[in-house]
Amino acid sequence: MPAQPDYTLRSPDGHIQVVFSLDGHGSPFYSLEYKNKVILEPSRLGFLLEGDPPLDRGFFVTNLERRTFDETWEQPWGEARYIREHYNEMKLHLQEESILRRELIIVFRLFDDGLGFRYEFPKQPNLTDFRIADEQTSFDFAADHLAWWIPAYQEHRYEYLFQRSPVSSLAKVHTPLTLETADGLYLAIHEANLTDYAAMVLKGAGGSGLECELVPWHSDPEANVVRIRAATPHRTPWRTLQIAERPGDLITSYLILNLNEPNVLGDVSWVRSCKYIGIWWGMHLGIYSWGSGPSHGATTANAKRYIDFAADYGIEGVLVEGWNIGWDEGFLNSKDAFDFTTSYPDFDLEEVARYAKEKGVRLIGHHETGGDVLNYERQMAEAFTLYESLGVDTVKTGYASTLIDGVEWHHGQRMVRHHQEVVELAAQRKIMLDVHEPVKDTGLRRTYPNLMTREGVRGMEWNAWGPDGGNPPEHTTVIPFTRMLCGPLDYTPGLFDLTFQGKNPKNRERTTLAKQLALMVVLYSPLQMAADMPENYRGHPAFQFIVDVPTDWEETLVLNGEIGEYITIVRKDRHSDDWYLGSITDENARILEIELSFLDPAVQYVAEIYADSFDADWENNPHGYEIRQELVDSASTLELVLAPGGGQAIRLRPAIQSWFLQDVGALEASAPGG
């Protein structure tokens, strides 16, 4: 083929440049630079099709479109209220020289914080119904960067501890994949707007390269199987690469959200964030059972006890798991185990819903499928209708299994389609979702604001029964820079009984109590669970921070952080002038100096500080804490003293004259050992 020109696109600030090219065979490639440093060497694009010639060669460019977009949009809820969407776009129309003359469109968008690109298959006579055997997209880095990763195609889905190793050593890993370069840049590969497609896994390509692998329809990733079933017109998700000079800037990048479509639900005033407690943690500790019997957790009386506690402390919601038929032993291996509309005899759903409404508490429903999705799909319309009729406006769903219906991965096209059906069904009934064992988040919450939060991480419950004793102290200093780059996280923090009173001798929570408070700020979720049992909270002075901390934010700033070591985040309440700070460390004690220049310079603030005591540490004195107050302003600097495995949580509220008349000591307290 004759030589063809390169096509170049720059980000709005000019710091990022992407170059599209076709080689001598007409195969498409792209490369990327940041501030004149090569990030990606020429990297392959295209597709292998099942039963048809590949779409990866013999192309020429028939048309080029360019545009610039710059608007600010408002999230109905989120970690930031207003988000600027500013990008330059290059849209390349490709056509084959072969007799088939098939067309492929590749769209590049450059933001100041990274790249998004996707493929489009326009409607055309020689490509109608088609099947993708795999996507040829690659990421050929200029150097062998260090990567923070979890393995793909494993029993526990996304629920693994992150490991750190060179790109050249990777096999098959999930995204987001966070990278550290030798010259001080931080990168993250992920995808945005995953709809009617399979999730992308990254596989090592030798040296410093990575290749896209689409999750197949069936459970053997090595088999020659179909990965995507589609018909033209069709679009892929966006492949994304975020770039930052500080690791914390990855967290405040909204590139993933900006590559999703705006809200399609119209008025979403019914979508509301909240804190909640629930009949849940007791099952993980073995105090309660999900199934029927003498220790059944989801009884009418117990649900009312939780509702009473929530009403007493102003906690908005109560989750009840294990109320419906199907939880008895062996449910994970039993076909059609769950009945999503029939209660156990000792639980009266209608009465509990009525009582919650009377007390002004949101009852949070629960649909655990056990991976039997066919059974769930037969019942879910009726199940959501039941919740709607009872005023239950939030539902936690679960898919606890290694494979779906015994054959499908959780993150293939089959389950992407399923979750789309669930979110649309829930939206029709004005119900919000918290999805466990999910497909990873790719920013669809912008388009469907009722899709509020997800698990998809090795969360709190692993501390109760994990065979290795629980999550290490550094785990929660890794996931803000990795898993949370894709969206909100239902980690379920807020434990006060950190040793589980010896119920599981091998297991415990490996943090201090102050770190548990700080996690309520650091680990963002619009549906934020305070996970412990009511009896561990009632009357505890430190519970006041959990009562106060919001779940909906005007602004988020990352003040400092190093992946796997420490992080400090501040967030401004959307509905007041208060700021909240959370700072956490790994197993190492630290002293961090924090400037409060983000505060309004015309206002003085009361800093309500929940800190590790002088002798606290996660292993020997996890419950040691202190509460104190200081008067601060935007010129102030706070010294955060973090114990091993510790943290600090601070509420910063505007001072009023009456504060000076308060007895400051009334808020000061220390736990045993503090």
C-alpha cells in the first residue's frame, strides 16, 4: 500500500499528544507522548472476527473529523458536584481496500488528564451481524513500569490483594491497572462506558507491552470462543489511559465519568445518598446466620432493633440480609434456591417496612443470587415491584459465585447485559442499587445515577474469615489509587470492635479505631455502611464522627499520598460549609504536616479531631484514641500523628461565637489504653 500520512491530536493544554498511523500493510497504530516524553510506542489497533476476515489491516483513511468540547456539568450526587468536561477529539473513518470495503471508525479524545479512544462499527452491507474473537488493542509502553495489579479469571473475581511488579512479569490482570514510571509519572489503564460488550482484561505481551483480552462468553479463557456478539451499528467501550504527576491526581481525575453519556433518567431527585447499618456483619462473625434457625439474623424483632438504633442516631438506612427463602446451607450449589418475594416465617417484610417508615428510616432491600442469574431474571421484575410497593428505594444485589449459572464469567458480555437490564428495571421503579460481586465500574453512574456504588474489591468481610487472617494495614492505602479510580466503593468500613472479641481467633481488623473513622472519608461511597453491630456503637464517643460525616460532597482534594503507604483526603460537604479530613497509613507510624489553605480565608473553623492515642497501634492497642478540638483557619497547619496501622479523622466546621463558651473538654475522651 502507498504511504499514508500520520494524524496528530493534542490535549487542550498541549501536554499530551496522540499520533494515529497506518503502516505499510494498512494496519492501524497509535502512540502517545506526555510533555515530549514517550509514554506509548506505536501500539496496535483492530479486531479478530469469528468466521470473517480480521479487521486489522488493509485500511486507508476516508474522512477525518475534529472538534473541541468544553462544558461543566453537575452530578446529582458524588465526590464532586461540578465536573469540567474539556477535550479535543479526532474521529478517523477507515475503509478496507479489499473487495469487502468494510468500514471502521476510531475516535480519540484527549483531556488534560489523559486519553480515551473507542471503535465504532457503522451500519454497512458487508458487516451486519458479527462476532468478535478478540480485540487487538495494545499498550506498548516505552519502559518496563511498575504495576499495581490483581489477577484475572480467578475464583474470587476482583477480591484480591494488590501486588506490585514490573509490567514485563504480568500474566492476565484486571483493570484499573495503575502504573508508576521511573521518571515520576503515574498512569492508569481502564475503560469507560462498558455497555453490551465484554470487560477488558490486560495480558502481558512480552517486554513492556500489554494487550487487551476480552472476557469470553464461556468460562475457558484459552478456548477459541466468541467474546462479543454484535450487530452494526455498534460501539466499543472507551479504552482509557490517565496520566498524573502525583498519584493523588489520578483520584481526582474524572476522565472515566466524562467518557460516559449524560443522565438519561430525567428527574433524579429521588436518588439520594445515605449512611446505613445492617444485619450483615454478625453473619460474617458467626453470631447470626443468613439461613433459618435459632441464630437467624433477619427476624422481625432484630430488624426493628436495628431500625430503632438508626432512628436514635440519625442513621438514614438499615440493610437486612437473609430475610427471604433460599439462604439455608448449600444455596451456592442449589439451582433455583432463592425466592425473592417470600420471607422466612420469622420475618414480616411488610411490618418491617411499615415500622421503618414510621421511624423515618430507609429500609434497604437485598437480592442475593448465588450466581444463579437465570433464576433471578425469572423473578426480578416481581421482586422489584414488591420493594417498590413497600417504599423500599434501595437494593443491594449480590452474585456470590465463581461462575454465573455454572458457565459464565462475572464480567463477560452476558453479565454486562444482565446488569444493564437490572439498572433500567430498578430505575423504572425509582430504586437505587448497590451491586456486590459486580462487573467493574466504568462510569455508568453518570448515565444511570441510580447505579450508586459497587463492591468489586477485597473488602471488610475478609477480615472476619479470610484464611490469611484479614487485610493487611497497607490494603486501604492501595485501593484509593487502584480500584477506586473506576468509581465508588462499598468497602463497609467503620468497625469499632477490632479484635472481634475472640470470635474468630485467627482473624481481626488490622487498623486502629481512628483509622476506621478516617476510612469513612477516604473510601468514597454514596451509600456508606457503618459495618459494626449497634451494640458496639451505642454510647461510644467516637461514633459521633460517623453520625456527622456526610455521603455527598461538593469538592474532593487529595492533600498527599503514596501508593501503599499513606493518603490524606479532604472533602467538602455539599449541604453545609463543613470539611471532613481522612488520613491513613500502612503498618508504619507517620507524622504528616497538613496545610489548611483549602479553607475559606474569611472564616475560622473548629477542628474536631479524632486521633490515635500516643500509644495506639493496630496490633497491640487498636482501640486507643482521643478526641480534641482546635480553633484553626486557612493559614493553619495541622500535625497528623498516625500510629502504625492508624489514621486520623477531622471535622472542620465554621466557628460560631457560642463555641468559645463551650467546655472543650466535654468532647475530649480516650478509650482504654488511650
